[in-house]
Amino acid sequence: MLSSPDLQEARRGVRSPEPVIAIVGATGAVGVELLRCLEARRFPAAAVRLLASARSAGRSLPFRGRDLAVEELTEASFAGIDIALFSAGAGISRRYAPLAVAAGAVVVDNSSAFRMRPEVPLVVPEVNAASLANHAGIIANPNCVAAIMTVALAPLHRAHPLRRVTATTYQSASGAGAAAMEELRQSTAAHLRGEAFEPKVLPHPYAFNLFSHNADVDPDSGYNGEELKAIAESRRILGAPELPIGITCIRVPVLRAHSIVLNVEFGTPVSPEEARGLLAAVPGLRLVDDRAANHFPMPSEASGRDEVLVGRIRTDLGDPTGRSLFVSGDQLLKGAALNAIQILEHLRS
């Protein structure tokens, strides 16, 4: 990590009028979305450099009316970089993020490499932006489920501390990257033609199917890695290290946008009307809760949208202090790229 003088220099780099930005893993699904978010939100940049593996070097991606060439990631790639956005896997982050910090950059990392390190802030800006004041060069972007889930839980938790959360996720192909999205397209087309399709990216047939999230299962707890990450990271983001959370993560045949059922228990009763009011008042959330029309959050409407959709807010008939709600958020945006760019915006404010 950085010494005090170096830390101040890194912070000045982020706050400079037009920083030089690098995107590591630029050709992946999240990397492409990072570039789009920088453009859509008009984030100031003197230059943007795209970094990826040797096999992707030479490709180009459009940005602000011109094509940017993809360069091979090397240990010397971070000279002159003020901000480095990482989305290339935990192994790449562990190896290269410290080099970027040593070269003077502030790193926002989308992998799991640093999320649970106490010295690294794990940030969802709508929830815990204040923790950015304590960064030492690296800032962690959360797991997509934790990011989407905590945006909806935080306003309820602030008003009425949570006693327990039980969640079930319906996770899209985008969470497994561009290759999984393409496999869903191809397998669906093959299924409709009546043709056999052998999955290569995911372990089970994807078209017209759903299955337990493909992360490795812990033999002792029976929870898979995605579930364990979502639990640990949500507790950290909410500042509730002992909060009981149970979660089941399911992969569903949706291209992008994750959806989550949340059953929330409070220490004191919270009316559905109060819950709606708390959720409707929060930036980054959009209330979709029309009982008469049976219209609630859907991934088809959440895809491509910055806000997380929240609705189906009702009393849990099994627990008079509990509330049930349903959220849907774009995994590539609020679950990844958008959250990273929002972190940069807060650092510059």
C-alpha cells in the first residue's frame, strides 16, 4: 500500500481535471461496459488506455467518436496512469494492481482479490461512500449480488436495523461474462431448431433451464462461492458484521440483469407503506410496485438502466415483523461498471 505522501499524490491524481484512465480487461463484458459508462456519464479524461491479454491486443473499441486500440497488459503499462479500472479476474488484480498503485494510480478493482481486506474500502456509493476517505490506493468494487442487494437493503436498515435477511437470486448470463452470454444465445437458437448443443462455458444446459450457480461448492457448509461472497460482502457494505444472511444463488436463462427475492426481518414492525416511502426516496432505486397491474421489477426492464428496480413490497405472512421485496438490477451496470464509475465520481467530488 501507499505511504502518506504517495497516498496524497494518488488522491490528487483522481481529482485532477482530466486524469489518464486505464481499463484492464477492456475487451471483456464488464470492460466494454466501463468504457461505455465513461462516455455516457461524460467522465473527464485526458486519455483512456485499453489493456488486455496478448490475444486481444490490436483490437479496437469505439470511444467518443473514435477507435481506441487495445494494448497488451505488461508490468510497465501503468506509467502515467492516474486511474486504473480492473476487470480481468482476481489473479490479474493481485499481480498488477499493486504495480499500478506503485506507479501513482488509484485502482478500482472489480474482482474478488481485495474485497475483504480491512484496509481496502468495499464501496457501493449510495450506501457507504464515506469509506472512500480511507482508501490507500486500492478500492474494491463489490460482487454484483452484494451491490444490487445492498442498495435496496440500506435505506431499510438505516431506519429500522435488520434482524435477518433471506435471499434467493436469479442471476443472468452476464455474470459469467461475454462467453456465457453468447452460449445462452447459441444454445437457445439450437434448442428452438431441435438441435443438440454441448455447453462449454457453463456446466449445464442453459437454454430453457436454471441451475445452482456454477461457483464451487464448499463441502462443509454446502454454500457455493457466490453465496459466501454475497453474504460476507453485504455485511461489510452495510456495516453489520453479525447480520444473519441466508442466500441461494441460481443461474437463469436471462442475458443481463440479476433479480433477487429478499425476505427481510426487523426488530420492530415496518409497514409496507413506510418501506415503500423509504425505498422511493433513495437515489439509485426506482420503485416498480403496481399491484393492480401485477407489474413489478423485471430483468427486461432493468437491463440497460442505471437504477435498481424494487417492488413487490408486502408483509411476510410467515413473520409479522418481516417484509418481502423483489429487486432487479443490471449486473453489468450497477453490479459492476456503473458502480465503479460512480466511485470515481465520488472521489472527484
